[in-house]
Amino acid sequence: MSKSKRLVITDDFKKEAVRLIAASGRTISQVATGLGVGLRH
């Protein structure tokens, strides 16, 4: 069984994600899926 690598998310990545949410009118979940990241619950 192999361990999965943890995704490193930079501040620039986070800023771009917030910009996409604000500018696109898409939900957080839609943008997260589009960026290839999941939401933690």
C-alpha cells in the first residue's frame, strides 16, 4: 500500500482560486473541482 503525496498549495494558488470564485459566479465546490482539489469536511 502506497502513501499519497500531500498537495502543496501556495498563496498565489489560493489568491487565484478566490479570484475565480468572485469573478466567475461559480460555487466554491465547482471551482475546487475545476482546480483538481477537494473540499475538507
